[in-house]
Amino acid sequence: MTATHFEQFVAEALTTERETDARLTSDELYGLYTSWCLLNKAQPQPPAALWASLKDQGIAPEDCELAMTGPAAADYILASAPSLI
């Protein structure tokens, strides 16, 4: 079975291995998603579509206990804090 666009995002950009107790906000989660889309040359879907898919996957977008990982995480962090460049 082929993974959906959103399932691929979760598999490639989110991890259960967290270094802090900080949780991703919905804004951070959507920002990470848009970074992932940019890197994968995919058209970002509206936030409501992402939230619905995450909920279907058992992830609460309003209280995400996962952490960012991979190239999308690096892209999002650098885009969010240009002073780090």
C-alpha cells in the first residue's frame, strides 16, 4: 500500500525521540509541514486537511508530543530564525 502525502510527511519529518518536554505548537507543526512540502516539491494542503489527517493517524495537532526531524526540520528552523544563518 502506498503512503499518503500526509503519512509520508509524518514518517519523514516527525519522530518520537524528543530531547526536551517542549511540544510542537500547531503553528510549528504546519510550518514544518510547509518546509517538508517545499523540499519534496509537493503542494501544501490547507491546515484543516493536515489536522484531519494527523487526527486519523492518532496525532493530536493541538498537543503534538512528537519532535521535528530530518531535512524539513533543519529547513524550518533556519527559515524561522534567519539570524542563525
